[in-house]
Amino acid sequence: MQNGLLVLCICGVFLLLVLIQVIMRSERPVRRAIGGILTGLFTLAVVNLTGMFTGVSLPLSPLTIGVSGVAGIPGVTLLLLLNLIFK
């Protein structure tokens, strides 16, 4: 039951991102939504991979993965700022 609910939530968030792209009159809303998700996850990975050099890293949890996937680069930036403030 838990896995079904998780898949349903992920599909719902993805459809919401596609709907936002449709409202913004994007030519390819699905491609833009997938691109935004991948950009955010790639940014999170780069921050964590360069953490050994910079000393800045973010813990991998469902929250950080979700925020970086939905909000993209601004979401990862917000996570970094919150990490700086509350650390």
C-alpha cells in the first residue's frame, strides 16, 4: 500500500509540473517538466560530489530529493541557504 501511495504522489507532482508548463504556454510541456526535474537532481548530485572539496553538502533524504526535483536549481539553492542558517 505504501509503494502505491508513493507512486501516486510522484505521478501527481509530475502532472502538476506539466500543468504549470501548459499554463505558461510552453511548446513541449512534458519535456520541460522532465528537464526541470533532471536539472534539480543533477544540481543536488553536483553539490554532494563537490562537497569533499568545498565542505558543503546536503544530506540525501526524501525531502531534499523532492525539493530539488520539484523546484530545480532554486530549490537546491534554498536548501543550501537553510543548511547554512540552521547548521
